[in-house]
Amino acid sequence: MAKIHPCIPSSSSSCSTQREIYTIWMKSLVLNSNGYTVYDSNGEVVFRIDNYDSKCRNEVYLMDLRGNIICTILRKKLLRFGLWDCYNDKDSHTPWFKVEKTFGFFKNDSMYDVLVGTNEARSISRSNHKMEGSVHNLEFKIIDGEGRIAATVQRKLSSSGNVLGEDVLCVTVEPHVDHIFVMALVAIHGLIRHKM
């Protein structure tokens, strides 16, 4: 089977000291299912989400290739619009991070706040990130609390420079950024845009 793109050295850890590039196909590995599949720079599957026959579920699981759950993403059914919690421990009562719609008079229609370290009582290692992107497609940027780009999600280009389908994305993760964090945000963005 042909690989998705050429080999570029990559790391299998959750964080890397070098920039990492992934390819995401907004399709499930399971036939006729919703979800997404993440390929590393060697063309190997590293992460996946399978929603089976349901689209835009309120609970999804980011998994590794073997189906081990890495984190759980829950949509909160509250009066507030666009609130998502992500748990990296299935038994935890405290989310790893939260994503909520940014509101304000002149706020961008496609901007979301990401609050990491959401333990309200202890207020430990809290940091704010932003998801900024297009209203109409899956392209967006993750910006850290200091205004630096942590990751970029954009349409994938073929080796000859042609833009591939809207469901094939290139994710560039900057050094020292948690790859699982980025992949969970890609999943939330896809759920917000009703693409998986």
C-alpha cells in the first residue's frame, strides 16, 4: 500500500523538540463510519476517532492505532454555546482542558478559548490558548497564551502542489507542544464544524 506522503523523521512521543507534521483524513478506519484518522510523517496511523454510525456525537474518544483511549471529549449540554471538556484520565472528575466559544461585540465568529489546567479549586498550571479559524472549513490555528502559534491545521497539498480534498488536512505541530492536545483540538474543531 502506498504511503500518504514522503518519509520525514518523526517522534512517537506526545511532545517533540522538533516540528512535527501529520496528515489527517477526516474519515474513520471503520467502513461507513464517521471520525478521523491521523498519519505520521512515515504514513503510519498514530491516532484515530471512530464515531461509527453517528455524526457530531456528544462523546468521542481519541484513540491510538490499537484502539486504546487516550482522551475523552464531552460536549456539555448547558445554556452556554459550544462548551467542550476533554479528559485525559477516564476516572477524572476534572477536565484536562475546556473549549468554549469566545463572545464579545467585535469577537471573531470562529474563535474559541481553550483553558488548560481547569482545576478551579487549585488553579494550578492554568494557561489560555485560542483556536482561530475559518467558519466554512476545517483550517485553523492554535495560539498559545503568549500569542505564539502552537499548531496549524490547513488543507494538504500533494507533492506537485495541488490542493487535496477538503477532508485531507496537514497539521503542523511546533516543538514542545503536546501532540495529543493538538489532536483533541482538531477533533473538537471537526465536531464544531459538523464534519465528523
